[in-house]
Amino acid sequence: MDIYFYKYKIKVSTIALLIIITSTILRLIVAASVEFGNDEVYYWLYALHPDLSHFDHPSMVGFFIQFFTFNLYFDSEIWIRLAAIIPASFNMFLLYKIGVSLKDELAGLINILLYNISIYGLVISGTFILPDSPLLTFYLLSFFYFLKTLPLNPKDSNKSELGIAFLFAGLAIYSKYQGVFIILGVGLYVLFYNRSWLKEKLLYLFLLVPLIPILLILYWNYSNEFVSFSFHNNRVSLLSFSFNKTSFVREILGQITYNNPLTIFLIVAVLHAYYRNKWKIEKKVFQLFAVFVFPLIFTVIYLSLFRNTLPHWSGISYITLLPLLGWYVADQKKYIKTISYTCLGIFALLFFAKTIVNKGWLLPEDTNEKQALGSNDFTLDMYGWKQGGKKVASFFEKNPSLKDIPIVSNKWFPAAHIDYYIAKPMGKKVYAIGSLQDIHKYYWINKKQTPQSSKVLYITDSKNFKDPKKDELKKYIKQDFLTKIPIIREKKIVKYIFLYLLSNIDNSKKKNIIP
């Protein structure tokens, strides 16, 4: 299929490839020029300390990082983020293939454009390394194969493709718990729209495949007193009925922002056209999209009524819906230019956001005191840690007596940043002191590398400052302030890193210091 670009006739497949390559290059540039955020650097720990599962999420994001970095042989932001960037480019190709299978190449091309106007698809899961990166890839792969099999009569379907669909569903679950909504979608579709599958024995056999990662997660939790489930139950309990207006409004606005207002508009247009019989598509295909997409969206919105939620939790549903939107736009021959210009705008916005982080453009002047300097600047999660690492190393060179003393922090953030940017280059270890809810993965890391020193170096920064005289840290009787290190951006001090030497533990409470 060809389309005209000015006077030139170009294959749609060629344009699709060029957009994927352009998007990939753009994301590589951003990945190489911005430091890790809090979550990203924390998931580096999953690769550094692999396990069957982890406190916050299952293990797949760590395995992805290990795979793309050759088990951390190449250990830098761009290499680690390849675990998000390459899968996202593959996702675009997969959406193109789904569009072609549903309608034609133009629908596939529109799917790619729609993916690139999604902040969730392009940035959150497609540039920054999070559990959503493998989740989205496996979710789309699973949906792709279910789309090829479930709408058919079991006798006419390819059973091997059904098995592959369940395999990818299991891998999605092993990426992030939202993957279980794939299995929910299968169950709803079979029960309400294609009961002929209930007589197919292979369906029940293939259902055992996703049980394998589920059993791995359950085994790890059984070995660790089900801490992961307790943690998430406190976050997303379905039985809490105290209305949270702030969370609800934030969730609605966040879903619109993360997935792009234009995409939300197209979803409304598709639903209106379908239910008013103004757009003819196969009913069984629409039903499959509906049961795979809307349950998660509605569940997250429901949870936001009572609990603090995050808008990206439902992002996989919006991305899965894109082929339906692409099909509609290709049929209507409308909105294509609008989507294309929006895509260019998002590309420009991503570059501008990178500049804001590194240059501090448009950010208000911070008037906080030194111990709180930068506390309201979200960009400092991704700026200044490399600079801080070099300056702390220089301080240690001038004070060689400190080199063998382990580093401690009071929470998983900024502990993971300190671990990656300060401790790792110097070959030092980091421990976290605090409750399990505060230190997360470090509870298990502490057990692996219990320090032998009676002295520790407490490092914190003004963005996340915690007074060592409070809570768990006060159990160190002697506390000496060593230095404060300024972090400079565009000739301005934007935050400080503070170093303390802590010693003389109260032995009666020593067991509570490091698990």
C-alpha cells in the first residue's frame, strides 16, 4: 500500500519503519542524557540481586535488565534502559502487525503514531525501565495471539497459537500483577461470548501455563511471610470505603494526560460510532477488545475512589485498545493529520523535558533552607547524582580513613541512587536502616551483606533529608557531621548532599538497626 507525501509516493510500510527508527533514536538520546529516576535505579537492584520474586513486583524487569546489559556487564543508563527502549520499538511493530491483520497497512501505521503520542507507551514504559516495560510487551503479544484464536470456533483455531498466548500471559503476570487481567479477559470472553471454548480440553491444559509464574511468586511470598501481598493489599484494598476525592481526580486527569487527550477523544468516538451503528466491525472482535481493556481501567478508577493510585497502572489497557482506534481512524479517513502533528509535538516535548531536567529551565527559584533545598523540585530525582558521586569520591580521597566504612541510608530512595552513583564507583556497599515499608528490597540486601564495622557513613540529600537524630538512626549514640556537598546546575546550587559519621550503637537495640 502506498500513500503520497507531497509529490512522492511512499510505501506505508516504509513510513512505519522510519517512525519506529526515529522514535528509537529519540528515546536513545534521552536515555543517554538523563540520570535514573527513583524507581528506575531501584529496579537496577532487581538485576544486581535477582530472586524468584521481590517485595514490590515479580522478577521480570530484573531479568530484562540482565539480558540487555549482559548481566550488568554494560552498566550505564543507556544500556539498562535498552530493556525498555528495544521492547517499545518491538511493541510498535507488533501494533502495526495487528493493524494489518484487522484492516490494512494504513491502520497499522496509525497504530504506531498513536503509540508515540502516549506518554505511557513512549516514555514511562518505552524509555524509562520499569516493570511496565516487559509487562506491555508480553501483554500485547498475548493479546495478539488471543485475537487470532479466541473469536474463532475451537475447531477452526490454531491450538499452538492459543498455547503461545497463554505462555505470554504468564510472562506478563511475572512482569507485574496487572498481567492477571489477561486471564480475566479470557474468562469473560469465553463465558459471555464464545462458550464453545468451554468444551475444548486444551483450553484447560493451557491455563496451567500461567500458573507456573504464579506459583513462583507464591513460593517466594510463602518463604517471606507473604510480605508482597500484604504490601499491595494495603495499597489497593477493594474493601476500603473512605472516599478519597483527591486520588480520584488525580487518577482521572492522570489517565487522560498519560494516554493523551486525543486518544481519549478517539475512544469516545469509537464507542459512540459502534453503539450507534455508525461504524461496522465484527462484533466478536469488538467484544474481545472490550473484555481485555475495560476491566483494568474501571478497576483502577474504582480503587482511586478510596486509595491513592497511580495513572500508569491502567496504561497497558489503553495501549491494547490502540488497534481498534487505528482501525476506526483508517476507516473514517479523519484525524490522521491531527495524530501525526501530535506525534511530532510529543517528540519535541520529550526533548524539551530532557532539557528542563538538565538545565532547570522554567523552574521556580527554590527558597527553602539548606536541609530542604530542592525538596519541591521533582527533576532532581534525575539530576545531580553523578556530580554528587564524583564529589563524594573526592572527599573520600582527602579522608582515606573513611574509605572502608559502609554507607547507610534511611529509605529505599535515595538509598538506590546512593548505591548506584556514589557507592558502586568506589566499590562500597549500601545498607538501609528502617522498617520494611521504608527500605523494601534492602531488607534482603542487608541480610546478604551484614557490615562488620561499628561505624557507618550516613548519606542523605536535601531533597529527601532525614535528620539522623530521629527514628532508627538515633540508635547510633555518636553522630558527627562531616560535610555538605553542593550540587550545581547552571551555576546555581540546587541541593546539598550531607555526610555524617555514626558510631557507638546502643547494643540493646542493635538487632533493630540492620535486619
